[in-house]
Amino acid sequence: MTTLSPLTPDDIPEVMRIERLPGYEAFIGRFEADEHAAQFASPEARYFGLRNGDRLDGFVILQEFTAPTILLRRIAVAEPEGGRGTALLRQIMDWVFQETPAEALKLGVALGNSRAKHVYEREGFHTEGVDEAHHLMRITKARWAELRGNS
């Protein structure tokens, strides 16, 4: 299994390649290169990815990094439906809860993205509300530890 590694601004073209895969715009959104550069420069954001040689198999953008609840802003894989997204999600959850003082991880799932919502629920997230475009979901560190057998 490929392991999670921090990304650098040199990885922006690969992140943008994945963001622009067919079908992703409606569900995960995308940034232009200057927006990614600004995120890399922010103390409130972190990028991680799964490397496959010079290419990325997937990436994660975390925001609100110094808050008690970190925002998982974006997660995407180059080849959906192969289990890579679930593996990436599990690795970033493990990293957040083992390496930061965060007490929870939150995200928004597009209302039409039932497949992703199901994955998040299976991994321990619960829906806390709904806005005009998203299911607002969250997992606490305690819930993560219980699911991983670390409680």
C-alpha cells in the first residue's frame, strides 16, 4: 500500500490534474494554481498525497488546521472505485488523530454524492446537518479511536 506523504507546491500540477478528472467538478471542486499556492503558504492548510512515482494517485487538502476540528476540504483519487479513496481517508484520519491535537475532523459532502456519503458513514462520520449543497459530517477522535480499537 502506498503511504501518505506531505505535498509541496511542486505537486500543484498533479493536484490540479486529479481535480479536473471527469465528474469531479460537481463533487469535489477545484482551485486554480494561484489558489493552491496560497493554500500551501497558509499556516491553516496542509496537503497530503499518495505517490506513484512522479504522479499522485490521490490527495487531501486539510484546512482550519489549528482549530480543534480540522476541515477535510478536499479528497480525490486518480482512479475511483478501486479502494484508494477509502485507504487515503483512513490514512489521513490516522495522521490527524495521531499527529495533531485535533479533537475532530469535519467535511461537507455534496448532496448528490451518495457514494461518498456512504463511505464516510462506514468510516465513522455522522451527519450533523445539511446546508444548501452539502451533508455536513464529522468524526471525533474518540469515535476514531473506538473504531481503530485504540480506546
